[in-house]
Amino acid sequence: MNKSSGSSKPRLYITREIFNEALKKLEGVYDYEVWDRYQHPPYEFLRKKLVEFDAVLSMPTDRFDCEMIRSISHKIRIIANMAVGYDNIDVECATQHGVYVTNTPGVLTEATADLALALILATARRIVEGDHFVRWGEWWRTGTPFHPKMMLGMELYGKTLGIIGMGRIGVAVARRAKAFNMKIIYYSRRRLPENVERELGAEYRDLDDLLSNSDIISIHVPLTKETRHMINRERLSKVKRGAIIINTSRGAVIDTEALVEALEKGWIAGAGLDVYEEEPLNPNHPLTRFKNVVLTPHIGSATRETRLAMALLAVENLLAFAAGREPPTLVNKEVLRIKPPGFY
């Protein structure tokens, strides 16, 4: 899809189809072109294509490593990433080359917290497994409508929820967990203010303490050098037996091989995963073998309301930049000292 007037407006490349409401806001400011296939544009295609454009509205699966940024930085001035995470972008390299990087935080908090709670419930109460039990005729073949030991799961009421990463999403999950009268403990880079801890009924713990005392562990940290494989074999071996692990952050926060081992050896009772080290997940991946693992296809922010809000915030960043203003959710503020915002 192209929207070009033949004018001297800056050119914007959009790496996936987004909502018309967002595209309309760009008209009159940018000439834009949209990648119109369902699959993401290949890396080499983008590297060659973007030398024709001044800005890019990207998705979290588009990789902007330093090689890519060096190739396009003589032209591209801003990468507006339609995601809260930006581990797909070498931000330090972008800053060095005067390229602005923005993200879309805040607007996906509630949707992602909803999904985290859904995964907690689905895993703890074996909902997906139960659906298959009925749908595939296993219940029918038992010949019994009820047995005291059939499909036993974990009751949430009064259990301990350990939250790793108490940012916006972690706090939103904690608020939902209060409805189940769960005890909330958390580990985070920065401790919450005392009044917020009191409001949530949340206690700060170190990571090993959290792992060994939580019935449910929900992960909400960005992917960084420090958090990559944060949950490794050693830490999984410390998890309380019978606990379940939920991950809606980034797949590489958990060492997948270690997670498979933990499931095989019964170190944990189950897992609910929305993100993976390799996406899309191969249907023959070892994780798909386990009945006690619930798998969703990276849909934490996948409500129409949230995805539209993400697109609109990415557009707002692009419009602010074009007007010579600091984008509202600028990631690399150091770039302001290198190049002012705007096309010139």
C-alpha cells in the first residue's frame, strides 16, 4: 500500500498493515508505504528498502542490529517501534548514528495483565487440557461423568504469587491477583514505594527466595543482557515443587532447554507461555509435548483496543518528530544531544 502525493514530505515505511485510524493521522505529514504481506519483511529486504525512506514504523520482529542501522542511518532518522520492548533494536548504535528510537509503553498494560491472569487460570485449572479431554472424546470414553480425582488442578485462593518485574504490567497483575486473595511477593530492579506495597499487599523478596516460596511465578521483565536466561537451570531447580511458571515478557528470559528439563523431571507443575526464544514456535518443539503447558502465540497485547492504541502512539511519536518536537516516548534521550528532532 502506497500513500504518496509526489511532494517533498518525508517518506515513511510501515513494516506491517496497521489500522486505518492511525494511517489517516499520517496523511498530510508523511508519504508512506506499507508492507502488505502477513509474513514479516525479510532482514535483507528491509536493509535495502529503507535507504529510500526517512522513517520507519517497525514491529518487534523487525531486527535493527548495528549493521542494519549503519546501512540506513544516512537516511532513516527515526525508528518508531510498535511495542513496549525494544530488544530488537541496537539502541546504543542508533544513538551513535543520530537515529531516534521510540516505543509504545503503557497502552498495552491492561491487555497483557489480562492474558497473564488468563494463563495463570488456564494452567492452574487445566482448562486447555480439559477442553481437549472433552473435544477429543477422552471424557466420553471414560464412561463416567464424575470422579473425585479427575482433572485435579491448583486452587488460586490463598496461594502465593511471585511476580518477577514489578513495572506497570507486574503491578496490574498484582491488582488482579488481589481478587483471588493471593499473597503477593515480588522481585524487581527497583523496589516499589511503601504506599504502593501497602496498597497491593506486596512484599519484596530476593529472587531465590521468591522462586522457592511461590506457588505461581509470573515474569514481567524486559529482555536485556542481564535478564537473558535469568530463569536458568540453576534457578529452576530452586523453584518450589508444584509451582507453575507464567511468561508474557520475552521468551529468552527463560532458558528453554532448562524449562523442558524442569517439566520432564517434575521440578515444576506446569507453565503458561505467550513468548518463546524462537517465534513462531515449531509444532514439533519439545514444549508442545506437555499437557501441563499452555501455549499462546504472542498475543499479550492482542486486543483491538490495545493494538490500535499502540499504532496511534507510534504515529504520535512520528508526528512529534516531524514537527521538530521530542517524541513523547523517546527511548534514547541521549540522541537529543547529537541531532535535534525533525527532518532537515
